[in-house]
Amino acid sequence: MKRTMLSAGAAVALAAGLLAGVPAASQAAASQSCDLYAAGGTPCVAAHSTTRALYAAYNGPLYQVRRSSDNATQNIGLLSAGGYANAAAQDSFCARTTCVITVIYDQSGRGNHLTQAPPGGFSGPAAGGYDNLAVATAAPTMVGGHKAYGVFVAPGTGYRNNSTNGIARGDQPEGMYAVFDGTHYNAGCCFDYGNAETNSRDNGNGTMEAIYFGNIKAWGYGTGNGPWVMADLENGLFSGVNAGYNANDPTVNHRYLTAIVKGEPNHWSIRAGNAQSGSLSTYYNGARPNVAGYNPMKKEGAIILGIGGDNSNSSAGTFYEGVMTSGYPTDATENAVQANIVAAGYTTAARPSGTPAAGTSISLRATTACCTGRYIRHQNDQAVTSVITSGSSSLDKNDATWIVRNGLAYSACVSFESKNYPGSYLRHSNYQLYRGANDGSALFANDATFCPQPGMNGQGLSWASFNFPNRLLRHYNNIVYIGSEGGSNTFDSATSWADDVSWVVASPWA
């Protein structure tokens, strides 16, 4: 395939120009990622982002959300052509209810949109085997000085397109990058973005070529404890020419991570870098794996996000943007794209106003009209709401007091440690809340981590479960659950839901 390449000097000059001329908060770059790929002769054939435009001229929708209160949908677009997401439109549409991301639009014009992943060889958790959809507010971020939201993939969440246009097949060359949250990962299979099977089944070695990010070690791994950027080529996560361990693939956990995989006949590469600063590093550049079935490749051309090729969906991660190209991009082109990503200005979003700092002792008061004197407390290890007053016993006051800690599973969120049982935390089990001693397991950490958001009824804060982000701390008949809005359980009742999931952070009783 003939293509025009950026010279190394031109790429360096372009990268330097992008870094020196970081755009003001209200502006966008003259060239975005896909403009740079096109200039390098390897145009984007899929371009997905919930945070910004990936073409300077793009002015269409980034994604679609659906709200729980009435199942209405709305497209979320840009503040201006080539610019940043209009997060305020989402906030207005989703006020006092929960929203999920139903479509992630393809900006390339080829219609390679991502929607709810259908059942596959590995069945999904939702009705009919479909995967869950990401909660639209679960991954707040800032980009270019503007608020935006990423795609928060909890286990069971996944997106896919099995009928694509222009995506590489067979041994055709392609490239891809994604920007992830490098601190949000797990050891489940498989947090991927890229090329997969068109029937959602495992069709054998070499039928995939996707970026993987996480710390699973079942098929391959690098140095340290992970997470690692690897390539999911089906029936193997590869970080070099050999199956299993490869010493040149380091642990990387930048808060914002650029991850790259690209392949062409008998040649492929892994590159990665900090999406907030600096350049890319090359972790592998060489021949296809020395395992039968990967040379030549047999790519099928579907696109996946957050899942494996057969719909394996026990992984976790956060996606902000990514593209796939026609043709094998040069390092110089990718270096220019990295400079563009850095110039976009990803930074972490501040926690919602009123979020207590780590180490603070607090009590959590209900805001439902019936129950404004009730606080979350543990009683015989069960989390309930009780009326607590100045005349309450010392035991009751201690049981209703919690020490805020950085989230056991994710530091951007929080965990609530019992005041009178140090080392015990508020955690959910079968959707009900308990006080439990931290056993050090990943499951406990996940179950004991809650992410703050503005109170659904306009008061205080609501607290989303880290591993079930569509479920919020809710009191129902004075028992505390993680409840969804209008789900199948009695405690998921839509009646007074916004009030029941909103809590005032009060001064500690003890």
C-alpha cells in the first residue's frame, strides 16, 4: 500500500509546535489525531471519543445517553467544531436520574459506531446475554479546561460493532491507539479496544488484533506487577515475540495513558506513553509471535471496547478516546498524534463539592422527608438507618460515625471505615450493606469503594458503587442497599429514589 509519510524532522517540528502552542481552554487544535494520521497516509477508519473531536472539522455527536427516569435519549455533541464535549448538555439531560451511554459515534464517517455488545461465546450479564452499558457520569474528567466524561467499564460492561466498514481483515496492515485511565484496571479478561471477530466467538489464533490493558497473567505479562499494555491476538495476550513473560514490557500506570498496537504482515509493535506529557516509548517492534496461527494474521474486522473477542467481560477500565487506521502508521505519525493528545490537556476532575477529605470523620444523614433525623449506622454488622440525637448512647453515636479513606479499589473514590471497629468498612454483599473486616481481597476492596456525585435530589451527595456504578447507596425500609433506579428488586423502586440516594455529609456523632 503506497502512502505518504511524515519525515522525522517534520514530525518533530509538528510535535514541538503542538506542545509549544497548547490551545486555550475555549479553542481546539488546527489538526487533531485523525488529521495527523491522514497526513501520514494512514487515515482513520474508526474514531471514537466521549471527550473531544478527533478531526479539526468534526462537529457531529460524540455519544448518546439514555436516562432511567423515562428511557429518553439524547446525543451529546461538541462545544464547537473540532473542540470538546458539551458535558453541560449531559448534566442537564441526566439531572436527578441516572444515564447510560448507548452509542459511541464514529467520527470517521464510515458508520463504525459502538453500541451495546451482544451475547457471544462468553455470555453477557444483561437480559438476553447483552452486556451492560456504561454509566454516563462514572468517569468525570477535564480536557482542555472543559468538563467531560469517559467510558467507565465495570465488569460486565461492553461495546461492539460486528458489521464494520474499512477495518483491516486478514493480514491487512492497521494501527490503533487509545487513551485509558492507567489507574483503573483489573485481572479480568479482557479490557480491549480494537479488531475482533465478527460473530462474537473465539475463532482461533490470529483472529483478533486489539490493545489490551490490565494485569492478568494467564497468557502473557511484562515486568513488575502490572498493569501492562499488551496485544490481544486471540488465545494469547502478547507483549513480545514470545508467549508468556517479556522483559521489555514494563508496568505502566499513568493516570492518563496513551496505548498503541499496530500490525502488518509478519511485523507488529507496542508503544505507550503518558497522555499528559512527554513522548512515546516502544516496548516491542518485531516479528509476529513465534506461536502457530499468528503469521499470517486472520483478523475479522469487528470493533470491541471493554471486552474480549468472545465477549469475555470480567474486565475493568476507563476509555476516553481511540482510533483505528487503514495501513501501518509510522512512528513519526504516532509521535505527532501523541503530541496532539498531550496538547488536548487531560487532567483529573475535582471531586463534587462537599466531598469529605480522606481522614475526615463524618456521619451520613438521609434527606428523604420522612427520615431527615436518620443516619447510616452499623448494628449487628448490618447497615441500617437510625434516628441519632444528642441524647443517643455513645454506642449509637459511634456506630453512626465513619472515617473517610481513599477508595480501597480506586483512589478517586472513597471507602468508609468504622469509627469503633478500625479496619472494618462499609461494604455491600448481594446488594445489601454491612460492616465487614477488610480481608485484603480485590473483591472486598471493590465492594467497599464508593464514588461521590452531586446528590440526585439536589442535596448533599450520592454514592455510586465502584463495581456496580448504576447502583447508589440507598435506604429502603430503614435498611441500606445499593439500589438502581427502577430495577427488579423491591429496594430498586423508583418511588422517592432520588431522595433515598441523597445524603448530607454531617458532622460526626463521635
